[in-house]
Amino acid sequence: MNPEQRFSERAKGREGSEIRRLFKMSMKPGIISFAGGMPDPGSFPSKKAAEVREAGLRERGEILLQYGAARGDDRLIEVVLERMQQKGVEAGPRNVLITSGAQQGLDLCGKIFSDPGDVLLVESPTFIGALGAFRNYRAELAGVPMEADGIHLERLKGSLEALRDRGIAPKFLYTMPNFQNPSGITMSREKRRRLLEIAEAYDFLIVEDDAYSDLWLEGSAEDVRPIKALDTNGRVIYLGSFSKIVSPGIRLGWALGREDFIDRFEMAKQMMDVCPSPLIQAMVVGLSEDGFLERHIAELRGIYRSRRDAMLTALMRYMPDGVFWTKPKGGFYIWVTLPEGMDAVALLPKALEKNVAYVIGMAFHADKSGRNTFRISFCHETEEIIEEGIRRLGEAIAEAIR
Amino acid sequence: MNPEQRFSERAKGREGSEIRRLFKMSMKPGIISFAGGMPDPGSFPSKKAAEVREAGLRERGEILLQYGAARGDDRLIEVVLERMQQKGVEAGPRNVLITSGAQQGLDLCGKIFSDPGDVLLVESPTFIGALGAFRNYRAELAGVPMEADGIHLERLKGSLEALRDRGIAPKFLYTMPNFQNPSGITMSREKRRRLLEIAEAYDFLIVEDDAYSDLWLEGSAEDVRPIKALDTNGRVIYLGSFSKIVSPGIRLGWALGREDFIDRFEMAKQMMDVCPSPLIQAMVVGLSEDGFLERHIAELRGIYRSRRDAMLTALMRYMPDGVFWTKPKGGFYIWVTLPEGMDAVALLPKALEKNVAYVIGMAFHADKSGRNTFRISFCHETEEIIEEGIRRLGEAIAEAIR
């Protein structure tokens, strides 16, 4: 049996990517890993979770272990709506679908909006998981470069005009306006407004991935108000996540948008995995009571602020001249640009020899550009280890420059 | 904004199906529902689950709340492999992927194997969730009729020949050989062998959905050995589920097959929802220790045996002449055939007036045939209520015949 001939077009030829090989290389034990996006496990609310879950199962096991509503638990949807209201987004229960993390929201956007060959706009660089989700629907991904204050709007308009000349209207633009994964860049408020105007003018949807906004490390929540808060025409589908504020192992997020969009998402999700787990949803409802979650998030900000600061300080200290990096105001990630002509792919084995890992920038570009860039994350290691890891990384780069 | 024009081809025109409308009508409060496939909530192992979960979270919260392996937890995969070995299937860890219920396995089969327009073979009737999952990939679904001992092999061969004349090779055949949802029919052992031979001869894959096999209510586990146990050529993708033996609210199942297939499933799943919840997986591992799960399943058999018997007895007593039904040896479902020319769709409002609900047979057919059939489930109501519900149903049918 030749298995390859049996696969769908979307599944063919996926096995041997360089990116996957490099990911696997980066997972060796004992390494200082700036590669992953795993939150600090010491920060998880395990004790509180045990308390609320235990009570729930003993008292309401008959409900929590049964099939639940495809759309999600009403009480968790209320929690989401309250959080969204604090972000300036007014919506009702029929605007929300609980998902298995924001990743499932991305899969649903691909499924509901895109046919093979459709053009989707993405930031360049952008989240790997979005590239993968959209590629599964055989969309053509057009990258738009980033600037220090977010997506490059003139370049976006240029792409839109070029597409229009070819008779193509993109289905949606995917953006992560706050502390973008991988660049750490935050879109300015002015740009959010203008992006929405451009979406109106060229008539495409915006998929707004806001997985990190609660982890602002300076300024205030006002600075990270979502594009959705400006959206009066149902043009934005907002994707949220509990992964970074509760834990990723619970696999819960949400999609928020027009009722008719969310209805389709619900119908599709029923045929994907029936419903989110009522048990886990009840746990998050429990964690949201009495202000626990807000206090918890404030603690998380403290943890990640120290780590970000440690990484930025170490970068200043150890990076050779000609290396540049972003200064994120929140989230998990810093984006490093090596001198033009240097190759982060070739550098990686040298960094791994020194037991430090990052993710090559190429992985985050729809067109596999960005060879002189990489992503490092400050979420997972302690301050001391961050300093040591950046020291080693600086050493590896200095040796490669020489 | 015209939302309809923004949807992908797969998502268009899905909103207003008659089947969805009838489903919703059947969910009115106070009704005796034979419609759903919800297990008896009183049977859920809530207390034991609370114990293992609470301890797990307190001792291993840092692991259980973190991202896990995309493929699933090693320990749960071991549990799966042991259960599969008992069913006569020898496999290794690389043959298994943990899924969000068997439904996600169906979604993955559609995603990995089928392109728009591809022909997939299904039993007629078949599981609604499979029809929905495969339709999301815009497959053409060809139904093959069922007999008392499973899929009609001569009709299958006829379909295969007709397709071959058109130059079409189906990608796979989807079957539920044990206590099929919706018909309750079990495929004979001889037919399983012959079906596999036909798959070899015509070179298609078999997707075997085995969600109910542990709930055999007579005979023994030997009678329900999966087709996968006969498969020496990697032709069968087996889908299992913890929904019926632990609880559906945990959303856990598995896919088992050739390594190269499972590798693709894993890559696709990563882009769908990253990983299954380590927390929930650990709970199921805990429930599997010290023989608890086996004892629990034996108890479930007792519960569902009484309910099945109560329903069969009531059908004998209350159904008018000319009505036929299957006598399932396990699972949750009985399939009822009304006299030719009668319409189960037209009957449903009359049944609902008497506060009893079923699912119309049409919903389970790829071609929407089967209008004189419906499915009733004995899983959710107690013996007394089952008798009363069947009495009312018999009354409604008798009135319609008159």
C-alpha cells in the first residue's frame, strides 16, 4: 500500500519539513529553552483548581460528566462576556462559542470562511499555528510586513490593490494586535482604527487573535483594547484563550462574533468534537468567582514582567553589535534580528551545542522569509536561567559573526 | 454585509435543515426522550473521578495544567493499547492518537483522506455525526444498505463496480460493526472477514467506529472483536471512545492505525486544538487503575441490559401490527420500521404531543431515505419510563395507522 496516494491534497507531502526537524532538535533534555510558548508551570492555580473541581464533581457529576451544549456552558459564556465587556466589547450569549483553545478558533475560521485557493492575509511574521490551521484548508497565504507599531498599512493596501487587479478579494486578514506571537509587537490604537477602515473599504473580515492581552506588563488594559471594541459592523471575529491566564492544559478559549457567524462555527464544531468538556468549563467558572482569576492574572503579570526585564537586560549585555530585538510591552515573546545575511537556521545547531534553543524566524513567515530572525520567549525559564541562556546565545552569535 | 457570500462552500446553506428543526422540537422539557444518545448520568464514576483528579491536581498540577503531547499522554496510550490487546489488536504507542472523542477521529479521517468530490462509502443508515463530519470535507457519500447481520456485501460490490465503471475509487468505507448507531445491528464475524477481503480487492480503507463494543449485553467480548483484529495490512483505521465507558463529558477517544496515517492525524490535530487535556487524560488513567474501569463497565452492562430488555418487552406489548424493530445485542439503540408508506417525520409531532421523542430515520441516511424508520435509545431513561414512553409511542402510531 502506498500511503501517500491515499492522503487528501491538504495532507500530502507534509511529513519532512525542516521546521519540524529543527523543533524536535530543540527539545533535548537539559537545554535552556527559549523556543516554546509554555507558560510558567509554577504559576498554575493547581490548588484552587483542585478545590473547585473536586466540589463540582462530587455535587454535580451527573451534569459535568454528561455531554454539554455544543456552544459551551452558559455560565462560562457569562464569564467570557464579562471579561469582554471590560475590554470594551458589548456582546450577548449568542455571539460566543467556547472552543478548545484559540487554536480551534483558527481552525474554525479556516473551515467556515475559506475554500481551496482563497487568499487570506496574515502578518509577516505571524503565529505558526495560524499558518498551519489555514494551510489545512489549502488557502493561499499572503504575508504583510510588520512595523514597530503593527502591520504595515501601506503595504497592506498595496497587496489589496494588487489582488484586486487580479480579481481577488481576500476572505479575511488574521492579526494578533497585542504582544504578537512571535514578534512581541503591539498594534497602535490609531492603526487599529485605520485597519478597520481598510477592511470596510476593501470588504474583508478581520480575525483578531487576542490570546495575550491580559498579560500587559506596562501601561494599562486601555492600551490593549481589541479591534473588536471598535467594530460596529460585525466585521471582526475575536478569538480569546484561557491558556495564558488559567492554563493551556485545560484547552479552553472562545470565538466571539456576529450571531450568524457563530451559528456556523457551532454547527461545524459539533461535527468536530461535539462539545467542550463541561467538567473543565465548570473548573474555569469556579476559578473566575470572587475575583480569584483577576488576582491570579495580576500575579502572572508580576512573574512575566520580571522575566521580560531579565531577558531585555541580558540582551543589552550579551548581544553583539548589529543584533536588534523588540521590546514587548507584554505577552511572552521577543523577536531578534541578526545582521543582514546571517542565517538563524545555520546558527541553531551552534546554539544547541551550547544548550540553548530558539525558534527560527522562517517558521513564522508564510513565504519562509526571515532567515536572519528568530523568536525567543521569556515565559518559561527563571531570571537566572534567562540570563545564562542569553549569554550563551550571544556567544554563539559572536562566534558566527567572527 | 451579506454573510452567506462569505462562507466557504462547505459552510453555505447549512442553517435551516429540517432535521435540526426536529431535533430542537424534541428537546422540550418534561418529555420522555428516546432521541438522544446520552448515557445514564447516574452511572458516571463521579466519586472515583473526584478522588483521582483531586490528588492529581495537588501533586502534579504543573504537568497536568501544562500543554501536553499532541499525540496524547503516554500513560493513557498504554491504557488504550491494553484495552485493544484484549480485543485482539496488537499495536504500539506510535499507532495511537488520543482524540476529543471518536467524533474528532471522524473529522480527522475526513481531513486526512478526502478531497472535495471524493466518494466515501457509508452504511445506510449510519451515524449522523459521521455524515456531518464527512460532509464538512465536501465528500460525496454513497450509502450501502444494511441487513440483519451488517452491511449488505452484494450491494456494496454492486456500488463498487458501478463506481469503477465511472473511474472512481472510494477513499474509505465507514462502518460501525458493533451495535451500530442507529440500527443496533452487529456485523457477523464472517461478514467482517469478507468486508476486509473486499477492501483488499477494491483497494479502499476501512474506518471502523467501535464506540459501543464494550457494552455487549449478551454473549461475550469475543463476539464483538473488531475488524481491526483481522487486519494484517494496515487497511483499517480504528476509532475508539471513552464516552460510553467513562463519560462523554470528558471528550476522550482514540484513533489507532498505521504509523504513517497516525503521524498525519497528529500533525493535523496539532493545528486543530494543539493537544488533548493532560488533566482529563490523567483522570482516565486514574480510573483505569486497579481494575476499576473493568468493574465499572460490568456495572454499566447490567444497567443497560435491564433497559434494553424493558424496551424490547414494551415494544412487543405496545407496537401495532406491521411495525418492526431490531433486537440489539448491545449498545444504546433500537431501530424501528413503520409499515411501508408511513412517515416518521409526520408522526413526530404526534409523538411529541404525547411527550415522547425519537430521531427520524431520514437523518441517518446519506440520501435522506428511510422516511418510515426512526431510532429510539434505551440508554437514558429508567425501565418504568421506558415502558410508559413506548406505550405512548405505540398509541401515536396506532392513531396514525387508523
